Amino acid sequence: MAVRLAEVAAEAGVSAATASRVLNGSSRRPAEEIAERVRAAAERLGYYPNAQAQALARSSASLVGLIVHDIADPYFSTIARGVQERLSGSGIQVMLASTGRDSALELEAVRSFMSHRTDAILLAGSRGLSDDEELVVALERYQGSGGRVVMIGQPLDLAGGIHLDNRGAAAALAAELLAAGHRRFAVLAGDPALITAAERVAGFVERLAEEGIEPLLVSEGVFTRDGGHDDMSRLLEAGALDLDSGQVCVFCANDVMALGAMTAIREHGLAVPSDVAVAGFDDIPTLGDMVPSVTTVRLPLEEIGRQAADFVLSEVDETYRESVRGEPVLRESTAVRS
Amino acid sequence: MAVRLAEVAAEAGVSAATASRVLNGSSRRPAEEIAERVRAAAERLGYYPNAQAQALARSSASLVGLIVHDIADPYFSTIARGVQERLSGSGIQVMLASTGRDSALELEAVRSFMSHRTDAILLAGSRGLSDDEELVVALERYQGSGGRVVMIGQPLDLAGGIHLDNRGAAAALAAELLAAGHRRFAVLAGDPALITAAERVAGFVERLAEEGIEPLLVSEGVFTRDGGHDDMSRLLEAGALDLDSGQVCVFCANDVMALGAMTAIREHGLAVPSDVAVAGFDDIPTLGDMVPSVTTVRLPLEEIGRQAADFVLSEVDETYRESVRGEPVLRESTAVRS
DNA sequence: CTGAAAGCGCTTACAG
DNA sequence: CTGAAAGCGCTTACAG
């Protein structure tokens, strides 16, 4: 179908070997006069190298696999942008899999990436990964055959990657809220089976404990906007926050939960922050345009994506971990009632 | 490095041909007893087929290339999710390129996807594509060698795809706002060089004209959150909306512009919607949790992604165009001042 | 039903 | 510097 190297070589009156050396880089550089002829022939014929044939001959595909739970989630899509940006111009292409937190799909993606002989697999997201026997076996096999595994925001004994200090950042947020004067807290924890959610809650609660404060309650639920909305509705209906005794500051395990919670608070005729203060985590883009603007922890997601890509570009140690920390951003949603 | 088919065949005591037929699908099905032996050997050795070798032998890579301007933009990431979802389980992998509206990077992505012998290239985003001579030449060459080009949300003479009826949907939004009682309008048009932005503005303004109404002004600027913010600030500072004469309804060419504009309005001590009503376009996820909630046009982005993937799965006509329409959603931000 | 062999389109030691 | 040839790991007519 497409033009082959042999045709270019014939057109230029040289061997395939020479054409290959001219067109696709090599230490041996043919004479300029010949090189020129080859380039002209390639241009004339519209030649594009067959990446599959090159990969096979070179035993290297120049491919990276990126696995996320949901590419439409700003958390993951911003990381993906960072990865893309850093890899741009390197000649390495990104294969994307969005698995919807389905471990069967995740395993399928890993296997497909193995088949495609990707140089590395970047795994973003969070789950009790160590539990997933089959996935771990597949990844170990991948590593055994020279593949590189980079974890983003979740630990895995066998691989290095980017560690997000969810615990430390949540603790820092708690510290700022305490310093602002808050004393009564509640936590919308999301799904405790998600490592990310669990760590954020733990860091927050531990920091409170250092001050001798215990949250009124820690409510488990779903790690989504609707999860935050429904949890908050339930708590308010049950009167669980005892608002008559004063303002309560609610920490939500991520921003979209915080948005859902704020809407629920309003639906119950209450005000943010004077009745219920709300804080989230992630700093998703639209947060600053909310009214009131929303307190959160800012995560350098794009930078995280870039750093993950750096693991591929520069051959650092297999199990090296880069630690990234979030930074609390106090906004109007946690103003203390005067 | 990795296990090869030949080793599996040897382990099972059969030929490579037989092993191939058992493992990687074929019309010829070997005897069950032998098949079982081959499968066991593959399992024992941890065999994964080399996708590059398969692609080369089959002359088909089972790959699709997706080009977006910015994967972190919800518009594109939601489309990407739809594409992924529909392709999931089909054995087709997605190669992703996020080009940041840089036409050189876009061309590079197309060439790389051609090299990788992708079955199709899905182009999302909007620009004066027909102007880009090199891109058009490359895409035509791609089509000539059997590749399929699917345009998403932007036209290109040589290819079919998903047509977004930006013009019609913007007109429908204008109709609803008129029906609600608005009579004084302004438009934050974004960048008129972007086809998407231009069509939305045209549809909106044309519908007003049918009612004999002309907007107070159409302001050009940048198609981003900050663009909306800065445009609105400038207009308010200049007193361009003549608010003393009554409420003005401002149509922004996309949602993030609307968010920026709303923040600017508040910064100037004015209220949404009573002083200035605001409408956007796209229906990005957090819009419903805003206060006031924001009027917009809902686009079925995920469905658009799925349909684009369908172009690849089912071999429809090369230039077939599926038209998708957005639906106006009136919310609090455009309530008429009573 | 099974296998030997050619072929997919490149790259790269190895000779010349 | 240039070219003939083997090899990358599969698939698939073609024989048997």
C-alpha cells in the first residue's frame, strides 16, 4: 500500500541499506551527494518509514503506555498533559488506556502494552494494587523482560515512581485550618479502599489529634461529586453536625466531593462558610471561580506527569521514588465565622 | 528478551505455524489436544505476542491515533473518554497526541501516526485547517494508502466525521434567552480565527437578528478562562454595557470564558444575573455546582467520542458526516431581572 | 489437520 | 563509503 524503503532505494539508485542510513539515522553517514538523492526520492515518493518494521528490526518500539482510571477526570487528564508535553519531540509515542477503575480492563491494558513492547508503563490512579495478584505478576514479567514500570501517586513494592505526599499535605491543610481558628471538624472520607482517599483522611485526622482534637465524625462514601453531595445531605438531614453548637469545618477527600457537598449545604438552606466551612483537595481548575472560592490542596499535577515522563527519558534507578508535596490554599469557603 | 512464539512451539512440540494458529486466532483450528498443549506451554513460559511482528505480518496494526489540542481541557478529555470506551475490548489501541494548538506538532503527530500505520486518525479541535497545506497533503497521502481520517467538530473537505452544530445550538440558545425575556445582549466571542468560536457567535447573532435585535457589542479576545475574565473587565471599566439602561445578557463562546467573566463581574461589585446575565457553551462538569448555576449549551461530548470510534469500527463511507446538536440548558445565571 | 517456507519492511553487523 | 544478506517475530498461502 504505502511506499517502502526498497522503492525509495530503487528510485535513488542505491541499496536499501544506504537509503536506511540516510533516512532513519545511523552512525554511518553516506556521502552528501548520495544522501541528497535519497532524500529527494523519499520526498518525491512520499515515503514514511513503517514504525512496526523499525521496531522489529531495532527491538525497540519507542512507545510508552499510560494507564489512568478516567481520562476525563481533571486529575488524570492534567497528568496526561504533563506526560505528553515532556515526551513531545522525543520520538516516543503515548498509548493511552482509560480503565474506569475496572481491574480486568487494567490487566488487559498492561498485557496489550506488553505486547506492543512499550519501553515503559506509567500507572496513575489509586487502588489496593498489591492485592491484584495477576496485575503484579504481569508487571513483574514486564520488568523481567526489560520494561520499566512507573507508578504515579500510588505505591507498589516492585516499582518506583512519583510519590504524592497525600498524608503530609492533608496534615498541612489541617494545620492551616487550625491556625485559622477552626476547632470543630468533620470528614467526608470517600472510599477508604482507595489508598489516596485513605491517606488524605489519615493525614488530616492525625494532625488534628496532635492538637488533641477529634473530628465529630468521619463519613465514608463515594469518591465523586455525587458522593460528596449525598454524604453531606445525609449528615445534614440526620443533624449529625450539631450546627447549633457552632460552625463545623468539613474536609472532603477531593474537590469534586467538596463541590457536591457545598451544593447539598445550600439545598438545606445553610450557608458556606458561615454555617458549614468546606475544604477539598486537588485544586481543580474551576475552583477559584466558585462563590465562595474553595479552600483546597494544590497538587502540581502537570509537573507530576512531566516527572513521570522523565523516568522514561533518563534511565534512573528502577525503584527510585520522587516525592511530590501538595500545598494548602486557603480561600473563602473556610473563613471562620466571627 | 521476551518469550517468542518459536519457544512456545518447541516447548509444546509443534511448529510455529500451529502455535500461531492456536494462540492468535485463525480460521484453521488445530485439534483440541494439541491446542491445549500449546496453551499450557504459552502460559508456562509467559508468552505475549509481539504486536509489532504481528502488525508487520498482518499488514494491520490495530491502532488508532487521536489528536487533540489539549488533553487537559474537559472538552477534549471527555471526547477522549468516549473514544476509549467504545474501543475498549475491540483490540484496538489508542495513540494520543496533545498538540497545544501548535500546527507543527500536529503535523508531526500525523506523520508519526502514519508511520505507525494506524487504521485511522481522529482529529479533534478547531482551526482553519484547510489553510494548513502540509497537513492536508499528509492526510491525503494517508487516505491514499488506506488510512481513515475522522474529523471531530471541524470540517475538512477531504474527510467525514462528526459535525457539531455549533451554529444551530447557539441559535437555539439565543431563542431561549429571547423567550425568557432578554432583549439587550453582548457577546464575548473569543478568537474569531477558531472555527468553533466563530460559528457559535454567528449562530447566536443571526438568531437575534431574526428578532430584529442587534447585540450592543461583540468583543473579540482569547478562548480561555482568562480571556473571558479580561474581556469582561475591560468592558465594565469602559462602561461599554450601559448597565444603567438595564440588565444585559452576555453570551460567552465557551463555559470557561463565562466563568472568568462572572468572576470579573463580581470583582466590579456587580451581581450575576441581576446586573449582568451570563451564558456559556459546552456544559463542563462543575457548572451545575456554581452559584448561581450557569446557563449553557450541553454538548454530548462523550457520545461524540463514541461515534468517532464507530467510524473506525464500522467501515462507513469515507466522507460520511454525522451531525450532532447541542441542547440549551437555562439556569440561574440568566434569570431576567424582575 | 500440521508443517516448511516465504514474506511483512526495516536495520545492522559483516565484507568488500 | 556502500551493498548483500541475515535477522527481528510473527502469519499465511501452499503442500503434504
